[in-house]
Amino acid sequence: MTVLVTGGAGYIGSHTVVELLNAGYEVVIVDDLSNAKADVIDRIQTITGKSPAFHPINCADKGGLCNVFRSYNINAVIHFAGFKAVGESVKKPLEYYRNNLDSTLTLLEVMEAFDCHKLVFSSSATVYGPNNPHPYREEMPAIQSSSPYGWTKVMIERILTDYCTAHPEFSAILLRYFNPIGAHKSGLLGDDPNGIPNNLMPYIGRVAAGQLEKLTIFGGDYETPDGTCQRDYLHVVDLAIGHLKALEYAQNNSGAEAINLGTGNGISVLELVTAFEKVNNMKLPYEIGPRRDGDLPAFWADATKAKELLGWEATHTVEDMCKSSWEFAKKSKES
Ligand code: UD1
């Protein structure tokens, strides 16, 4: 079976490609490398001993995408490609709407032209917006977000749901990720954003590696047990495996299905920092700073549906996440 992975050179995409290749799938990657490095493809090959086909094109390039579908017999698509920086999306909304919506619409048109009916989509817990109580459950209204990035996820979920209504043979699994962190155990793949990281774990990694002076914890006065925000951090390899389970589910079902991928546990920024220090035997310089605009105090997943429908459960611990993140950050500094 051949799977097209858009954005397959990115953080979650590359880990998913590794799991697909290890499970015996044929993989074709489409990635314009706008936020990924070309050597990720070599690293995937080093880890798996297999070389996925790679096409460095943007997913909104209809001609290019048609050529890819013409060249391979693609049975299913996992769609990661998209811009993902929350803060940047507030400053550049048009770029975010254009890129994320265009790439999805183009992909759907090409899939339709080539009779491909199975899609797994990279959505986000951000679609639950600020008004739902946690833990978030899939049947809660997921129709809001706090940034243009988040709104593209809400809109794409809507587009895919409407598409499924019009095409009863189509299956779209909307995977709502919580906070993926951690890295591949080889130390070759991980979250390595360009410039200064926005997200917590890559920032911690750069501080630990001495590339940034100290971590600022955004807010110490939230109504949480230790005053810092709580999130549902999950290991990126668990998340990658969730995509394989979703792919299997899509093969045997039709319609749109939203599924949370999280551990079901909330932990605070301070708890994560403490776990990182303990497992890696180091002190992490940090200070408590002001709150960051748009942050919610606390949210985590109700992960029951993923277990019931997909037979998926997160297995890695917070310690695994902190250890592998540091191994990756160390290696990245050296290379
Ligand atoms: C955000 C997005 C989410 C997106 C995810 C990954 C929203 C509401 N959330 O999640 O949709 O999928 O990024 O791109 O749009 N923190 C610090 N110091 C730092 C960095 C972060 O204290 O230097 C704290 C934050 O305040 C937050 C926690 O760490 O409490 C996690 O932040 P982050 O990793 O940026 O993820 P989210 O904001 O939860």
C-alpha cells in the first residue's frame, strides 16, 4: 500500500514516515522544505534502511501534485503540510489562510481526480477554543480558535466534513493533537524550528544546550496547582503511531471522524522543567515572566475515543519525552 505524506519532512511528518516505512508501507513525501531541512530524508533512510520517494513541491501546486499521483498508485494520504506558527499567523493571516486552505483544497481536488478516498488530517486541540471545559471531548463544539493558524484547522475540519457528506465513499480522520514533544530515539529526528523557538520544548532544548540564556515561563499566577499553565504533552513517536492506526481505521470506514491524540493527563510548565532537569541531571536556568497573549490556563484530552476506535494509547512517559528531546538537542548542536 502506498501512502502520500504531505509535509513529510517536518517534525511530526518525519516521525510518521519512519513508522510507516518500518510497518512496510510504501511512502511518497511531498514537502516544499519551507520549514524543514532536506537532510531529514537522508536521516529517515539511515534510521529505516529504506528510501521514501521525495518530491520538493508545495501541495498547492496542482500540476506538480497531479504528476505525483500519476507516478504512483497512491492509496491514502496523510496531510501534514501547512504553516504552524501561532504568533506569525496573527501577523500574516493572508499567508496562513492562502497556504493552509489552498494546499488542502488542491489536495482534495487531485485526490478526487485520481479516485483516492482515504485521508488522515493533522488537526489540533486549538479547535476547541477558549470556552470548552477540559478534558476536551470530541463531541464538544470545535468551532473556534484564537489565531488564524487555529482557524485554518477549524475551517479545514469543516471542509473535510462537508466533502465527506458529498462523497459517502470518502474517509477523513481529523486527528486533534495536543502538545507533541520528544524526539526519535536515534537522536536524528526532532523538533528543530528555524530561528528562536516559540514552543516550549524546543526552547528548553536550546537553553539546555547553552544556545539560549534562560527559559522564560509565561505566567506564574494562573489558577492551576503551581500557577503555571497545564498542557497534555505527548511523545511524537506515540503521535506518529496514532497516524498508522488512523490510516487502518480509514481503510475500513467512511465519513469524517474527529479523534483526540493526547495522553489524557495535564502537566504544568514547571513540572515539565523539573522532569527535564531530573532525568537529564542538569539545572535549567529559568525565570517566571508575564503571561503570553492567547495562552489558556489549562487543557488536556479525553483520550477515550482514540482507544475505543483506533486501539491507540500513548505509552511514553514524560521522562522519555524529556530524555529524547535532550538527546536530539545535543546532537543538533553538534551537527
Ligand atoms: C500551541 C498552539 C497549538 C499548536 C502548538 C504547536 C494555541 C492555543 N496553541 O500550543 O495549536 O498546535 O502550539 O505548534 O494556538 N511556554 C513558556 N515559555 C516558552 C514557551 C512556552 O512558558 O518559552 C509555555 C506556554 O505558555 C504554554 C506551554 O509552555 O503554557 C506550552 O506552549 P507551546 O509549546 O507554545 O504550546 P501551546 O501554546 O500549548
